[in-house]
Amino acid sequence: MSADSYPIDAEQDFSFQHLTPERIADALAGVGVEPQSGLLALNSYENRVYQFTADDQRRYVAKFYRPARWSAAAILEEHQFTLELAHEEIPAVAPLVLQGTSLHCYQGYRFAVFPSVGGRAVEPGDLDQLERIGRQIGRLHAVAKQGQFQHRPTMCIGEEVNRALDVLRLSPLLPHSLHEAFFAIAEPIAIQLQQVDLSIFNQQRLHGDCHLGNMLMRDEQLMFVDFDDARTGPAIQDLWMMLAGEDRAECTLQLDVLLEGYQEFCDFDLREVQLIEPLRSFRIIHYMAWLARRWHDEAFQRAFPWFAEQRYWEQQVLTLKEQFAALQEPPLQLQPQY
């Protein structure tokens, strides 16, 4: 079956309401993986992800993609990217190829099966570890630059932040009493982001959502997981979220160490440092819009109950004010030895 022949869920409502345990088990059995244990739901909201033991006594993870979010071609392109990384011995979790393909469809739900790879969370702040992370991202990018995405999106934060604000304007979750204060700071940030032209920087394939939560430490090796947001953009998108400093001096030191490891495998354009605060600003607004878009999904309401509370939005107004101030500061200054 070709990538484009996988049917999109007819309701086009991004819904998981019909994804029952029986349907999941039948879908997996259809690709030759028979669950013998219960389905353990893992910490995922955009998709539905389950760990289980199969009849071969091995543990697997099944990922059911949110209907209508990605085309089949885009999902297959994500899979191909991770398979390329695995082939080059970059520690990334790639889907299994079963019955000749990595992407399957059952009653309107697209899904993939992965090996279950345990590991512990990566702790922030350790400079030695940060250098290791830099090396691993550098290795990932060295492979990423060897190809291009055709079906995954290209980052364009100016257009995307406008769409995010449109969602928030219509959301009943943003208290009416805070509308004026919220948009009084969000709109000036959006205007600044619209002036950021990412296309003047080198564009490449990216993990797209590269933060410590999407890394695991397994047998003392750092492993990348969850390429669901893979896209094209500047290299700094996969680097800036590693910075956890409380002030500019600490962030500068962390970025210096991160790039020291990165540059062992991949060149870095120092001009991209100026994108860190715009990308951070965009992520803050995009995250709020993402929650608002998905609020009809009960899993989001259970996981993020604070999103409907006034105090959350009061804090976001303060956060945006701090972020607007950060946008006015000069970029971090690094020594040009890279």
C-alpha cells in the first residue's frame, strides 16, 4: 500500500474516542505482534502510546497517531529519518519494519510498532553531560544534512505565531478579564517574531522537539526518542532547549560547552545564536495554543487541569512580559573559535 493510500479518519476530528483496547489488540495482531500482557499507557498526549509484552516475550511500544494531524507521507518520512540515524549508529529509536512497511493502518487509525527501550531521564545542568549531548546532536545533524524532507513542515514562526494567537483569541479558557492584558504583551511579541526570517539561515532536517524529556540515558548512552515534530529549520532549534541557566552568564557557559561537543561532528553558524529568544518566545505562545486546540480531548483536561485556571493565565502574562524584555537584549556572546 502506498503512503498516500492510507485513509484519513473520516471524522477529521483528531479524535481517539473509538480507539478501544480491543481495536488496538486487533490492529497489532494484524501485523503479527500479538499482545500477551495488558496495554500500559505511556506519557503521551498528542498521540496514544502503549507498552506491552508480545507472544515472543519481548516488550514493544505501539504508537497510534492522532487522526488527520500528519499525512501518511509525512509520517513515513519521519520513520525514514530515524531509520537513517539508526543505520549510522546514531542512538535514535526507530520503528520496526513489519510486513514490508513501518506504518500501518487499521480502521482509520495509523500506527507504528517500536522496540521498547528503557532508560532513565537525563538530568539538566551537568556540563560534562551537556558536552556529550552536544556531540550526539552534532552526530544527528551530520546525518540530517545528508537529505531533505519533502513532506514535513518548514519552520516559519511569524506565520505560526499569528495562527496561535488566533486560537487563543477564540479560546474560552483565557479569562475575559485578562484578555486585554494578555494580548497587550502577546501581540508586540508576535510583531517581533514576524520580523524574524529563518530562511536566511541554513535549513536542515531536525528532531524538532529536542529537549531533555525526549532523551533517555540507556547503558550510559544518550538516546533520542519521539521524532513526531521532525521538520526543516535552522540547527539552533535542536540546541537551545538544552540551556537551563538562570542568567545570561550561565546560559553562555552552557551554550559554549554544548557547541564544543557539537562542533566535533558538525559546523555551527554563530549567527543562529540570535534566534534563541525568538524561538523561546514562539514556543511559549505555541504551547498555550496547542493546549487550547486539544482541550476537547479529555486526556488533556486530566493532565493539564491548571490550564483552565485564572492563576495560570495571570502567570503567563508575567512570563510574556519577561520574555518581551529578553527579546530586547543582545544575543548571547560566544567566542568565535567554533
